[in-house]
Amino acid sequence: MIESESKKDKEIENKKNTIKRNFKNLSNIEIKRLYSPKDVETFDYNKDLGEPGQFPFTRGVYDNMYRGRFWTMRQFAGFGTAKQTNERFKFLIAHGQTGLSVAFHFPTLYGYESSDEKSLGEIGKVGVAIDTLDDMEVLFDGIDLSKISTSMTINGPASILLAMYIVVGEKKGLKPEQLRGTIQNDILKEYIAQKSWIFPPEPSMRLIVDTIEYCSKNVPQWYTISISGYHIREAGSTAVQELAFTLADGFAYVEEAIKRGLNIDDFAHRLSFFFNAHNNFFEEIAKYRAARRIWAKKLKNKYGAKKPESMRLRFHTQTAGVSLTAQESENNIVRVTLQALAGVLGGTQSLHTNSYDEALCLPTEKSVRIALRTQQIIANESGIADTVDPLAGSYYLEWLTNKMEEEAEIYFKKIEDLGGVIPAIKKNFFQREIANASYKYQKEVDNKERIVVAVNKFQPKSCRNPEILRIDEKVSENQIKNLEKIKRTRNNKVVENALKKLKKAAKGTENLMPYIIDAVKEYASIGEIITVLKEIFGIYVEESIF
């Protein structure tokens, strides 16, 4: 007979040698001393878990998981010019990377040309500078796009970068249906967390559904959105908030596509997700398992999906940049390893491991190689990939997976009561929830209720920074010169005509992807295309909550 846990816990906690510390995870969920069958009395294997590759996909989206193939090892990279980033891509591929992931600089994220005064001081600093198709051609020069998948972290101008990639593929002799990859294209989380929006929510959603519709017919291997909790978590949310807000965004995209008249089974299987892997090991694993189960049940029961592939939540994981410390930066290798393990044990389809120096600078070749090697060691030496969902059946993990789902459902109800995701954004609901969670966490760190090694405990007497990667200011000068050259040598009358057609289409209801592709082919810049769309769609200004 199992002894009453509350009585036994109380006796044990009253002992003098009990360690006094916070026994709540990062979502503020109280963690008991011990978990037993009593904590999962209603556990039903077939209903709550099922077999891997079968509804509700709690144990993984494929029956064989990593026994069939490892996750895609996709290191996020981008800095300076397209040529510099192309060299980094080739370095990573030579060292065993199996997928590309492009980081764009801030002007590209916001739809500005490098020559715009707002781009001053930002060119190539935190990502690669891309202005026209010419830059995109250089970025992928010498890389066989038929043999590697590419992820692009871009949102407001996502349709433009996708158009560029399609055209680059065509110039390499590839048909659009041969291209594989992901465009982030998740504008809702921009309003919620990352803040790199351009247009108001409604026209932004139109552009996203345009990409879904276009790719479902023309680029069938492309993931049209990477619905991202990563940036929500980096902004300071809890794991539960990341889970709930990300899935709520996903449901909003599904509903918008259905309104367009698209069949759920024609597009849902090309939606993907992007989650953070933070420090609380079991909390992260439970989050991923709960996400798969929630998504599968909603897609089947609420949105009427019939095909199993429509119900599968596939996701990319990136280790938590916000968890990295400048103090004793080598300690970040340990943090990243634990986070990567959580992602793999949680069943991720692809993984980026942060470099240990990212709290100080863009990654050096040394640090990014160590980050990639971390994945390769996990895959080839740890044995973790030998069996599917090895932690299933743990009383603690199954209880925590159920708890994460339960807490997420509470948030779904709050969002529904506010009228849905976009009304909740305009009422600053998400922003306020994240701000409060972030403030609470920082107070706990400041009060040493949560220990961050080498930051608020075990501080070093002195700390020497590693080698720093710096971006030469000549990058800015060269990028602007190249843009000016492209504008001089292209057929500007043809460009002007393509932009006029795009503007006319934007005033109506047509799918804008064919018009954007036509403009891109003629070397219209991102800034020029965005300017045209701003004239029709306007820009979004957030109402401050402070």
C-alpha cells in the first residue's frame, strides 16, 4: 500500500537537514517530493499516449523516430554579406550539418533596404544582409538545394524571401516541387513577443494565407509557417505560456486558411512549429509531448482533419539563447547540452544548439563547431536515439505532461473569451502575461530563489572573455554599393511595371505570391516591394501597456 504522500512529505520536509530551495519549475508549478501511481490514476495508455507515429502522437510523430534517421542538425547562421554567410554555410556542411538555417539582419527583418537611413549601424550585424535576388543567389552559391533543406527566420517580408528562394532554385535548374525547407512566416508571435512586424495583423494574415495556398499547389515539400514559441519564451514567458500561446497562434492560422476555403488536409501537414529548449529538463520534455497531444486532438476534433499527417505536430528546437551567460561563458556548453538532450528526448524533428559565446557576440567558427559537435555526440554516442520516447511511463513525466496540457487549456479559454488571438493582441493580453512572468523570474534570480551559476552564486573573481567575432564596417559600405549597382544595371522599367501590378493586386483579393515572384525575378528590392505594400496595407503601431 502506498503511504499518504502529503503526510510523508511533511515529515521529511520538517527534518533539519532538508535543503531550503525553490521546488517550483519555471512555469511556477509546484513539484512534489515523489510521484507514484496515485498521481496518474486516470492514465490510459491508448488514450493518453498511444504508439509512436499514431494519434495522439504523444510519443512522437513517427513510429521509428531516430532509429530511422537522426533529427536534422540545423545550425542558425548569418552575418555580414551573403558571401560571408555562404562561407559559413559551407564550413558547417563540411563539418556534418544536415540543414541550413538563415539569420537575416534587422533591416531585412523590417523590410528596409541597406541604403535606408534606418539601417545605419545595423547592416550585417546580427544576420546576413539581403536586399535583392542577387544577394540570395550569392548566399546559396555552390550549394545543391535539391539535397539540403533550408529554414529562413523571417516574418514580415517572409513572402518576398520565399519568392527569392523559389527563383534561386529555378536558376539552378530546380522545379519548385523539388525545394525543401521552412519559412518562419509567423507574424502573430511578432506582435506578441519579437516585435519585428510591418503591417497590421489583418493584411499580414492575408499574406501568410497567400503563402499557404500558393505552396500547397506549387511548392508541396515546403513548410509554409514555423509557428514559433521560441521568441515568446525568449521574451520572458513561462514554458506553459510558450506552449499555450504558440498553439493558439497555430489554431488562428488554421482558422484563417479555412476561411479562405482551403481544405484542412491540403495544408495542415505543411505547418511546423519552433520551440525553445530551456533549463528545466523535465518541464521542457513534458511541454513537447503535451504540444503534440493538444495539436492532434484539436486538429481532429475541432477542425475536422482526417489524415494522420494533418494531426502530426512536427517541430524544430533551438536551445535557449536567453539562458546563456556572459560570465564564464564556457558553462554554456553544459547548459546547451542539457537543453539539446531535452529536445531530443522530447522528439524534435530538427535542432539548433547555441554557441557558448552568443551572450557576447555572433558565434566564432570554434564555438559553432563545438555546438554542432554537441548534437553529433548526443546522436552517435549517448544511446538516447536507440529507442523511441525512452522516458514514457515515468510517473513524474506523465503527470507533468498532463499538467502542462491542463494549464494550456486554461489559457485557451482566456484567449477565446477575449475574442481570439488578434483581439487579445490588441488588448495586450499576451504582452502583459509575458511581462509579468519575466518580472517574477528576474525577482527570483535577484533574491537567489533561483540560482544561475556564476551569475548570482559561485561567481568567479575574474572572467576573461573568449575570442570575439566582429563585423567590419566595410560590410555596410560594400552592401550599399552592390545594391546601387543592381539598381543601375537592372531593367528599371520592367521593375516599375512589376511593382505597379503588385500594387493593383494588393488592392484586391488575389493571391499576391505570383506578383511578388515576378517582381523578385526583375531584381526589385525587398524595400521597394514592402514600400508598395505599405501604401495599401499601412503599418502597425502597438498601443503601449505602460
